[in-house]
Amino acid sequence: MMRMRIALITSNYPRYPGDGASTAGLFVAQFCAELKRLGHRVYVLTQKLPGKLDAGDMNVRWFNWSGAEDDEKISSINPFSIGGFFKTRNLLKNGTNALRRLVKKKGIDHCICMWAIPSGYFANKVKAELGVNYSVWVLGSDIWTFSRYPIIGGIVRNIIDNSQFVVSDGLKLARQVEEITGRRCGFMPSSRKLPQPQKRPEMKGQINLLFIGRYEPVKGPDLLIRAARRLVKKGRDIHVFMFGGGSMRAELKEMIERYKLKERVHLQGYIDAQGCSDWLSAASCLVIPSRMESIPVIFSDAMQMGCPVVASNVGDMGTLIKKYKVGIVTKPKSKAIAKSIEEFIDKREAWDGFRSEALRLAEKFDANRVAERYVGLINSKSRKRKANNEAEEKPEKGEESEGIEKED
């Protein structure tokens, strides 16, 4: 297998090893570690973040930009506002310059873009100048959000069109990419390997429900709190433990107080990978009430720990839950979520089956296999491209090769 110098470009990377605020970033960091384990040199390029930054044993380059001290996620920047436009323009310019320097200095063989925007933009520009190939791992917001805008949607399609190949972390998402871009898109699950549980958390009641994710509308934490209110009113002995952070935190806290749920819903901050492992192994089930989703990393986390799920029928979660029988499928509405949680509670005899099937499904999200498959794709596409180039350069019979003078 060819050993490569790989530039992995991402807009989500942990500030420090184990940064609980960066779930997707932790997956990216572990993917980088797997690439290193396979013998490749990996250089991570990402935008600078506020606070102290610690790359651990990974070679990470944080490039400066105008939003470096704002602690604002790139996905939440509105490129059509005046401030957002200039911030986005600065990000794209500085990121492209940083990648160009990295490619030249380290002799990069291939760029892996997490995700189409902004990472793919940098790589597309640098490929046009220096000829270094890149691949794109589509997250979801690239397609669901940006492709709707005429100008940005055209940029996304151009980025994917010029890539060596494109993969997505969801089956439905892969089909959407193919419909929008006309490019074949493979499925590559995003996952990480959790540590073994160490300490069993103290539970409050008979049914302990768990939420781990961002406190943002798309993740539906408000729906879960409203569902909890319905269940408590019906006399169900439930406790909801919520871990995360985001723009809705104050609103969620106010909801809990207004609904008099302080003794039942426990709103907390981010937890690290060890915390995820401990809580997932102890909870009755994980609730994923997302309004929009593909296959979140926390879903594969739950499978590793044998934790059943009650999840919205969005993205691929409904298909996976039904096919592998690892929990209950619901709708992203508070009434439906409450009803599905009740269904789960009343199916106690099925819990052991949910847990054992979850462990079986976890094998399909193995982080080691994902890295090996990704590198295999790079090598396969590179060999195919080399063969095509050689075929094009080979002169036809009777035709003289260009650059070789014929002797008299």
C-alpha cells in the first residue's frame, strides 16, 4: 500500500484531546489517528478557535481568520449579512492560502475534505493551481443548507464535480448528492471508538433517558423536554439527562423551570468520550429527537455501548432502527416522541434484544475499517487515473512520440 502525505481539511476539530464540545471533531481526530496507524503522514488544517489549543500528538495547523475570537460555529454564519459576508470571504481566502503553503511545504499527495464547505473550497482552488487531488466527505449541511442557494449551491456542485471522489455519512444523503451533482457518491459512516465504561453514573429513577448533542433547533432538545412534560403528567417515572451546549441552552433551562421539571430533567454541559461511554452503558435508552439528521456520531456511539435508541425517522436512522431492531422509531414532534418513549417503556421484555442487536450493528461502524476503506478508495482512484493518463499519452501505431526527434 502506498504511504501518502495527506492533508485533512476540516472546520470541526477538537480544541484539545477529548474536547466534549466537538463530537464530530472527535470523530475527525480519531479518523486522523487511524490514518497515521496505517502508516500515512497526516497534516490537519483547520481554522483557529478561541482559547488555548492543544493538538496532542497530531500535526495540526490552525490558520488565523477574522472570526478566530468569536467562538461562533462556521455553520451558523450567515454569508448574506454584511458581517457574515466579510467573515466568510476572509475565511475562504485565509484557508486557501494556508492550504497552498502546506501543500508546497510538505509535498501533499492528497487532500481529504471534511466537508464540501469550506474545506472543499480550499482544496478546489489549490488543485487548480498545483494539481493536487482531493476527495470530499459530505456531512449533510453542505447539501441541505448550502445547495439551496443559487450561488453557493453552484460552488458546492463545482467542488464535488472537481473532486477525485465523494462519500457521505448517510445512505439517503448519498442519493441526494447524486441527484444534485450527478456524481456517484459512496456511503462512509462517521464513527469513533469509545473507551470502555469505567464508572456507573448515579441514576434517579426506573427509566433514565439520555440526550447527548448540541442544544440547537435541528437537534430537537426542546421536543424532548416537551415530551418529558407529557410523560410526567401521565405519571411515568422518568428522568432525562441532557448533555451538550449551544444557542438554546438558556431557552431550555427556562422551559424546564416553566414546566416544573427541575427534578426530572437534568440539563448539563458537554461530556467527553469517557462520559459518553459511562452514560450510554447505564441509561435505559438514548433519545435522538432531531428535526434533520443523517446518521449522527452519537447513534454509532450508542450501538457500541449496546444502548437502545428512540429516534426520529429522519435521515437513515429510521431505516437502521427498523432493519436491525435496536429501538423505536418516532416523529420529530413532542407528542409522538412521548408516545414512542411510552412504547419503549412498555416493551421491557424487548430491551435485551435491542441491546444485543445494537452491539451487532456497531460492527458496521468500526472506525478502523472506515479508515482502511477510505485509503483504499484513494489508492484505487489514483491507479485508475494513472492508467488513463498513460493510455492517453501512448502514441498510436505509426505515430511519433511528441518530444522525440526522428533520426535521418
